[in-house]
Amino acid sequence: MIKALTDYGVETDVVRAVGLTLKPGVETDMGAGDDWPQVHEKLLASQILIIASPTWLGRPSSVAQRVLEGINAMMSETDDEERPVAYNRVAGVLVTGNEDGAHHVISEISGALGDVGFTVPGQAWTYWHLGPGPGPDYLDDDRGHDWSASTGRAMAANLVHTARALASMPIPAPPS
């Protein structure tokens, strides 16, 4: 995914939420020891967001849910033109796991991002898994990589082109 984005000239930064202390709650800063404020600053400096999550029991991971809780705080934030701060930013979803449920995870995360104001273009997702039930991890099996890479390239193209379109013709503030 990173290569597909950099091929379009996009600068990337990976934030591994699993290595951060993200306190539960839907505010930008949940107090001492909360690492979300630094992630929030990176979000405000970016035009493209990709949330990656494994599929656990057919659902997004608890860490992905914590990220969405932090993003939820953006619903009450506006820019200098009174637009929600997520407006004119695009988002996509990358899912992996050795069980089914990828489409459910994609829809849960995409729906939450759309609620906050991110634009989620069509086919702004990719996933890898080998069907229902337990199985090998991505790095332990070569099957399915071509399809995941192909949908990942389509995802990157759709995210980049939508971000460029929004940059040239931004969504205005909602009517009051």
C-alpha cells in the first residue's frame, strides 16, 4: 500500500496504534498518558487516512475501535471556514486476518469515517484472508497476495485522485 501511494508522489507516515496508549473516550485529549493528541495532529496535517485492522471474530480489532473513538472527537471540530475538520480528507481501509469478516470490518470502519466527515471513495479498501476459519498468516502463505496487491493499487489510485479533486474543489461548510 505504501509503495502504491508513493508511486503517486504521496508522502506517507505509518502510525502503529498498537504501540501507543490510546485511552478510551471520544475527546481529543483524554488526559495524562494519552497518546491520541499526537495522532490527532498528524491527522490534521494529512489529506489521506488509511486505517488498517485485523479481523477478530469478524469485527475490527479493539485497537481500531480506540482509533475510531479518537477520530470521533473530530465531529465537533471545525476549521477557519466552519467546516468539520475531516471534510476534504479521504479515507480507506486495509484489513487482514486468517478468518472471514473483512467486508464487515471494512463497512464498520468506512461508515464511522464517513459519519465524521471523511470522504470514502468507492473501492477504497483491500483485504487479505483465505476464507472462513483458522488459517495461515499473510507472511506465512503466498496465496491471495496478487489479488490483495491489485485491489490495493486500485485503492491507492481512488484515494489519491479523490484527494486531488477535493483539494481543487473543496467541500464547503454545511449550511447552518
